[in-house]
Amino acid sequence: MRQTLFVALVSATVAPGPAQERQPPPVRPAARLAQVEEEAEVLEAERDVNKAHIKAAEVGVKAAELGAVRLKKALGGGALAVEEFDRAKLEVKMALNWRSASPS
């Protein structure tokens, strides 16, 4: 009799509850590590590309500045029209704007 009451009591308290949603299996550490390494490589490549863009912008600014200096000397000697010098100054401004707009 005791066993019957015990079984009845245990079966009543261990009744199944509502079904839980099935969860996806956890990502394996090795697979996650490979994924993180790949993401790091992509970020490093993007950083290198951004550095190259900045360097190219700096070179463009320097070239425009040197051209403007050269044309200013020619303007002072009377061998150049004012419009040409103004165009060179605009090139310097455009190069500076491109440098500030380039990704960093």
C-alpha cells in the first residue's frame, strides 16, 4: 500500500509541463574561433585599404600644392595667366576636400 501511494504521489508531482521551444545547437568553439579569425582578417584588410586611400589623398594634396607653387612663380614672372593660377588653387582645395572626405 505504501508503494502504491508513493508511486501515485511521485507521478502526480512529476507531470510533464508545457513543451519548450527547441533551441538551436550551440556553435562549436572551433567553428566560432574560425569565424572570428576570418572577421579579424577582413577588418585588417579594410584598415589597410583605408590607409592606402589616406596615403593617396596625401600624395594628391602634395602634388597639387607643388603645382600651385610652381605656377605662382610663373605668374610672378608674367609667363602665366591669372586663370591658370586660380585653377591650380582650386585643384589644391579639391585635393584637400577629397582627403577630408576619404574613409579613415
